[in-house]
Amino acid sequence: MSDPATLAVDVTDLGFSYGDNAVVNMERCQLDRGRSMAVIGPSGCGKTTFLHLLAGLIRPGSGSIRILGQDLAELRGAPLDRFRGRNIGLVFQRFHLLPALNVRENVLLAQRLAGGPVDAARVSTLLEQLDLLGLEQHKPSMLSQGQVQRVAIARALVHRPQLIMADEPTSALDDGHAEKALSLLQASAQTVGAALLVVTHDQRVRGRLDGEFEMQVPA
């Protein structure tokens, strides 16, 4: 068992249900700061729900979740939003870019929500690394699915979070862009000693991470 001081994710006896339908049921999951892990398992085993629980977007029915030493049960409302904004970078499976904002504005928004200074150079660097230069003024509706996914990755990384979580971040990417996206996720985590947790079915991703955590469909 890891030292609690080194843990980015520490989950114990976690349960979550929609009505009578158990979605997540696990005894233990830990991830150290500075390490990376793939979350794998069959469809319907609750992988996306698990990420939403770790981000504090939904509350567990039972068990405890500690993120970077913080018990999420102790936070609600604005303090929880501030903790998430400052410490977590999340790539959603459905991306959730704001349609009224252009590419640059969507990425800058994550910096503002983190409460830190706006770093326009950081935004430009990430967009360049993800082959998005020239698209800064485009709205999400003007982009391909793969471009939208890359913008979502830039948004998750721009404020240098201590926990990066990505839900199928290469699903819409060809081999070249998948390689760039994964390398950037890993490099961004390593630069600040962050933990990286990736939900994936993609064999291009699984072998590149430090370990795997397999989820099962609850009985």
C-alpha cells in the first residue's frame, strides 16, 4: 500500500448506483503522484462514472474518495468547484467545449477557472503541439471531431493540474495525432509530477502507461 502523502488518488470501498442498478463497486484503487495508469474493462463497467466520481462531479453512494490528500466528502459547492478547477484536468468523452466560445477562449477558460494568471503563451504552445494553430478563432461547430478532441486535451492541460484524467482521449484521432496527444499528456504530467489516469480501450495507449486498473461490471 502506498504512503498516503504520495497518493493522487485513494479510493476505498467505493459504490455508486443509479436507482437499483449498481454501476461502480470497488474495494480499493490508488494512484501515486507522478505515475500513470490505464483504467480498462468491458463496456458498462462504470469507467466514465468512475472518472466523474473522482472529479467530484457526482457523489458516491458509499465509500471514500481522497484526491491529492483531500477528502472530497468534505467539499461542496464553490469550494469543490475551486478545488477541481485548480487541481484536476479532465478530458471528457463527449468533450463539452462551450459552443459560443472559440478554440482559444475554450482553452483560456480553464486557466480562469483555476484562479491563476492568464498565460496566453501557454495556450499557444499547447495549440501548436496539438496541430491546432490557425484554428484559434474557430468555434467548435467548425471543427472536425478529432480537432475538438485535441482542443479538449489542451484545455485539460493548460493550468498544469496535479491530476490529469482523460476519458478515451484518442478515440477520434489517427495514429499520428494519437501519438502526439498521448506524448503531450505524459510530458505534461511528468513536468509537474502529476498523476495521469486514462480510461481507454485503445491498444495504442495501454502499453505506454505505468500500470492498469481493471474494472468489472458489478454483479
